[in-house]
Amino acid sequence: MNRYVITTETIGGQEYRISALYDEKKRMIEALPQKLGEEDRPAVGNIYIGRGENVVKNLNAAFVKISPTQNCYLSLEDVKHPVFTKKISGEKKLLAAGDELLVQVVREALKTKEPAITTNLSMTGTYAVLTSGNRKMSVSQKLTKDIRRHYKELLAQWLSEENGYGVIIRTNAGDVPEETVRIEIEELKRTYAQMAETARHKTCYSLLYREESAAMKHLRDLRYDCLEEIVTDDGALFAEICKRYGIPEERLTTGGSVPVPVDTVVADCGVRICYYRDELLSLSALYGVKSQLEAALRERVWLRSGAYLVIQPTEALTVIDVNTGKNIAKKDAQENFLKIDQEAAVEIARQLRLRNISGIIVVDFINLVSEAAREELVRTFRAALKSDPVPAQLIDITKLGLVEVTRKKVRKPLFESLEISSKINIKKQLT
């Protein structure tokens, strides 16, 4: 079972809130750094009143401003059921310069690329997602067949086809009573209706809906069945997490004439929430946050077998090379190569998630002669990639024996989030 740690750490003279997911071996498998003081930047999930600047027909896209200085990229394929607050171009044109409409940030700015936005507005809860563009009622494919059928029947009862929005039941809904899910959907409906009504009276560039912090959003998206404990050394955040998990305030103190704050509570879903107070050993030091971040930024990753990976991001793609290193077998070389490649495949899947490597990834595994061995490697790699919450797909093995992988671009890679340059000594920058 995994453990989620939220703490602060100073890196390169800048203070960050680090939200990190650890596996049962205390290895960091996911990290979300957020520079403190940047809470007002256009975060993924925020909804604004944007203003169309220009439409580029050959790109089938438009550029829309969400602030006087922030331009965003809008694919016209994403313009479905747009909500306009000001339409000057008439009904004949889908979108034109000067039009004002509701847009939501779906991707952070990446290098030279502007943030990406959509008119398909969505509000995400722990158990359900409400969408304005996709108006279908659907249920997570990860739930069992019986649960999916049951929720489809419930959605038909709860919601009218004339809603003007769709609802997606998330995987976490399988772990709680259906009434809990229904209450959340009703809350999402109220929030959406209130936002739509407020938008009529707001000026251009207004922020209509603010997404939760990176840490809280990440917690919201995690599966309960793979999470054992949440630990933080921030008292206010501890209370916020408890509220998200439905723990009433009275459970946060002991009874008696002099109430004493409680450091550990267990949510109904079984997740333990802890407030870390040890002044002698920081939470960051206990979990080796800085040292594991340092390791996640190195080019070379050693494997237990003695082999190692070389991970090199470039402008166009990321290249990963698998080397035998200290692992040299005199007999049954091909069998040994398969074991190294399988170990490497599992570690590569972890590194992609930890470093938040996206886009095109090309992996040069140790050459396998047998077709059966290559198929076994592909099965291992695909299985490892499935644990990643960000969609990652193994495409194929090229004629040169290179394995092609794609991973959806959602957030900046780890080194960019920490503003680390690979050309400078990492340890120095983290100090």
C-alpha cells in the first residue's frame, strides 16, 4: 500500500510544497512540487472568461486571452457547446476575435507553448465528474461490470437528458455508498449552475472557478484501495484533508474538559490521516524528500541487478537506454538479458511517472533475439505502464528494436517544475 506525504522543502533558495507518493518500500513514485507564492498562476482546472484574440484557420485553432498578459491555445475541435458571455461575431462564426466565452485550462504552459484551454468545462469530485461539452452519462471502465450497470441505471434516475451537461462516475465510487455519490453529483450541479449564473455579471478575464491546490487535487484523484496513509506537517492542510475525507471537526479533538488535538484519524474508506509534529526530525528528512528528488533528476538510474538506465530528455523526445553495467552473465546470456530488460521496464514505468516525462519516449532495451522473449518484454512493460494514472501507451517495437511509448502531456516535467537545469550540477542546485 502507498503512503502520501505533503511537506515543504527549500530547493535552490526557493520554498516548495512537495506532494509525494511513496510505495511500500518507501520509494518515491510520484512528486508534485508547487512553488509557494505562485497560487495565482493559471492552474489546470481553473475556469475563466476568456476573450478571443485571433483564429488561425490552418492550425484549426484560436488564441484566447484569460488575462491581459496570458494568451492560451484553444483547439477548435474542443469548441463543443461553448458558453458565450459576449458574442460579437454573430451565429455564423463559431468563434472570432472579440468574442468572450467560458474556458478551462487543461494543460500548463510547456517550454515555449502557451497553456491549453477548452470550452468543455468540467468539475471534478472524488466520485464523479460533471462536464458541459461531453453530455453523455458514463461509468469508469475500471469498475466491475455489475457496478457499472448499477450506476448507469442510477444515473438515468438521477439526471434528466435535458441537463445540458454529462456525468462520469469515477473509479472511487465503487468504494462508497451510492448515496454519497448522489450527494456529490448534486453539489457539482449546484456549483456549475452558480458559476454559469455568476458569469453573466462578471467582466472579461474573471476567474469563475478555482481548482483545488495541486496536493488536494492529486489526493482526490488517487484510488482509495492503493492508499494506506496520508502524512503532513501542515496543521491547516491536515484539517483540510480531514474535511475532504468527511471527518467531522469533533473527531479532531479528544473529549473531556480540556480538548486535546488528535494527530491521527482514520477515514471511513480506511485511509489513515496523520499530522506529523516531531520537531527533532523533519517530515522531509524522514522520507528523504530531497535525496529522492535528487535521484529523480539524475541521468543515470541503477537497477538492483547491476544494470542501469540512461535517461536523456531532448526537445523532441526522451531517449532511454538500458545497459548491462555490472551485470555480466557468462552463460544463458539471452535469458539474463530478458530478466534485465523486464526489470528495466518496471523501473522505466516508475521513472516516467516520477519525473513526469511526457510526449514521445524511445527505449533502447538490450537486444533480444527470440520473438517470444520480445513479446514477454512487451507484456511486462505494458503491465507496468497501466499503474500510471496519466495515460501512457506502448506503441510498437521498430525495425531497429527500439520501443516507442507515448505519455499524455498534462504537467511540466519534474526538472522544469523545480527549475533545474540539466547542464548544472543537480546536487548544487538542490542545496
